[in-house]
Amino acid sequence: MSSLINVLQVPLALYIHIPWCVKKCPYCDFNSHTLPHNDTLSKTINLDATDQTSSIVDDHFHLYVDALIKDINDQLPLLQGRKISSIFIGGGTPSLLPITQYQRLFDHLKSVLLLCDDLEVTMEANPGTLEHAPFEQYLQVGINRLSMGVQSFSDTKLEALGRIHNANQAQMATQAAKKAGFKRVNIDLMHGLPNQSLQEALYDIEQAHQAGATHISWYQLTIEPNTVFYRNTPVLPDDNDLAKIEEQGCEVLNQLGYQNYEVSAWVSAEDQQCRHNVNYWQFGDYLAIGAGAHGKITIADDSVYNDFERGIYRFSKTRLPKDYMTYEQYPKTVGFAPIAEEDLNGEFMMNALRLTSGVPLNLYSDRTGLTTAKIKPIIKRLQQQKLLVEADNLIQPTDLGRRYLNQVLQAFL
Ligand SMILES: C[S@@+](CC[C@H](N)C(=O)[O-])C[C@H]1O[C@@H](n2cnc3c(N)ncnc32)[C@H](O)[C@@H]1O
Ligand code: SF4
């Protein structure tokens, strides 16, 4: 790594993974596991568990938070004098973790980390676990942004997706969160669902707007290996229909006042952008705690962390919750490996060019430590092909470039 990187100028975020769900969705390949004692858990979220059953679940979560606390303590040398700018609690289903455990976790984080004054703290929530959600209490522990995993506002589609909630619960949960005082609420929607018509896809967007979403993540359903849908794929809209859904969906989002700032992300106002995700896309650093969590970190000095040399590293945590929680017996980090210099171009561009507004070229050097000499000819060629524009030291994909983003990225590999 060249000495171009000043680590103090690389923003630092924190990702926290909560790896359990009430039930595994048939399309999902995230690191999510059905909670042990799931029968007990289902009762607990319906608030009719006995004291004994809920205490089994509580003990489980208590041990997991113990492991998260040890994990963050191990990573403290990686801060290198920096404050944390955002925290993202993802899953799995983070809304399963009791508020008392969030309180413990945040008390600890506040005691060992320096946090920015305008810290953004997002939690992913599943509307099926929020019937009696303590929204005000989430705000009190410091969570100030919610990301609702809604997927669709059609009961038939939700059933086909194996979701544990219906459309009404999704509407009610989002509205309740807003009423409790959340000013930043994302709704995750998927399109290209089994047998989905254009009208059904557009209806979902309108419903998300009506529920008060200030941010919409609008993903096309992908069929991932190792999922139930991969082995038994339902009938999906064909390419022609998908193209219509894409085109008209973007139009409706625009008409409803949402601006597209990243391939799949839309906001009602600029200050509603997810700062945590923008940090990923701008190749910032992030610590990561929790089973299967992935981090990226710049090490400025050979003596900072376990004798790792200066460089930019990716690391990941052991995936299985039971392994992660038995810290004494198992290493938590399964990989801590430098990003090779020849891969930095591709890695940086793969993230940065997802942003509609593009990326300042000086950020390339600030984050990778490389000069722009090597990428200048590539940028020039892509400009000639009308896939990129460069002006005032900013590179930005054109509409055509955004449509053929993979081709643009290939040029940098
Ligand atoms: C890690 S999930 C967490 C959300 C939460 N667990 C939930 O489902 O309610 C984040 C989002 O990724 C999207 N997602 C998951 N699997 C997907 C797939 N196969 N194709 C497209 N989007 C997917 C869904 O919109 C989901 O809400
Ligand atoms: S609730 Fe979310 S994380 Fe869990 S299985 Fe479903 S999509 Fe995956």
C-alpha cells in the first residue's frame, strides 16, 4: 500500500449481525438460522410464553451479546483514533433481540468507542416480530433508523415468499414506527416475484409510499444457490415483463417524489440516504461483529493489530452462531486477508459506480492508496463509449453506463 492513505480520513462504521430468524425464507441465502427453541420463540413473540420458556430464549440472547462484547473488544486496536460514523444492525432478524440486550450492548459500545455526534444507527426489522414492538425504547437506546423487511404488500405474494407477516402488519408496523418518532424509515421491497404482474409490482411501491417510507430499497428477486427457490424455482416474470416492471417502477418512484441514489436505493430527500451503505459504496472502513459478519479495514501501521502489515484488509467472522458464541474454543475470525493491489481498482469501482452521483477521483487515491495514472486510460475509453462522464474531477456513470454497469465494471478488472 502506498503511503497515500491517511487512515484518519477513512470513515469508520460498525456492522452488527444478528443471525436468527423465526423461519427461513425460501429465497434467502443470508447467514440466518432458525432460532433454537423456535417453538418457544414463536410463543415469546406472541407474548404468551411461560416465564421458563422465555428465560431459555433470554439466556441464549444474553450469551450472544456476551460474544458481541468480546468481539468488539478484540477489534478496538483497529479504530486507530477514529470515531464511528454509523452502526448497522443486520440479519437475520435483529428485531428478535430483546431491548434489554440492546441496552447492554449499547452501554458497552458507548463505553469503548468514540461515536460521532450525528451517529446513524439502523436496525433491520421484520414486521412479523413487531406486533408489540417497543419502538420508543429502540429510540431510547440510540437506534434512530429502521429498515423494514416488507418485500410486498400483497398477502398472496407474502405467502409465496414464505413470510411470517401479512400486508396489514407491514403497514401497521411502519406507521407505528413513524408515530413513535422514527424520522428515517426504509422499506425493503422485492420485485419480479412469482407470477407478479406489472400492476402488482407498482401497487407495492405505492403502498410503501403510503406507509410513510422515507427510503425504499427496491430489489429484483434473485434465485440464489443453496435456497429452496433454487431447488424448486417458482414461475417468475419473463425478461420482457421484468424490463417493464423496472422501467415503470422507476417512473412511479420518481412520480412519488423518490430520488434514485444507488442502483436499488431511493430516497424522499437527500438527507434520507443510508449513510452506512454510502460508506460501503465509497470504500470506507467498517468493523464487524457477530456470526458471519464481514469487515473491511485499513491498517496504517505494522504494529496496530497482531503484526498484520500496513494494507487494506477484509475479514469475516465464523458463520455458525454456536461456534461464534463458544469463543474460547473457536477462532471468531475465519479470514483476515489483504486485498491484493491488482484487485483494488475493481473493488473500488464495483462499489463507487453504484452511486448515481458518481465518485470524486481523489476518493480513489484517498481510499486505495493508488494514483489515478492506471485508471485514467480506462476512464477515457469508457467516456468515448458514452458509458462514463468525467467532469470537475468526478466520474459518473451515464444512463447507458448504469444500464450496462457490469460492462463498465469489467473494464476496471
Ligand atoms: C438480510 S435481509 C434482512 C431483512 C429481514 N431479515 C427481513 O427479511 O425482514 C435484507 C433484504 O434483502 C432482500 N433480499 C433477501 N434475499 C433476496 C433475494 N434472493 N433477492 C433479492 N433480494 C433479497 C430483502 O428485501 C431483504 O429485506
Ligand atoms: S427473515 Fe430476512 S434474513 Fe430471515 S430468512 Fe427471511 S429474508 Fe432471510
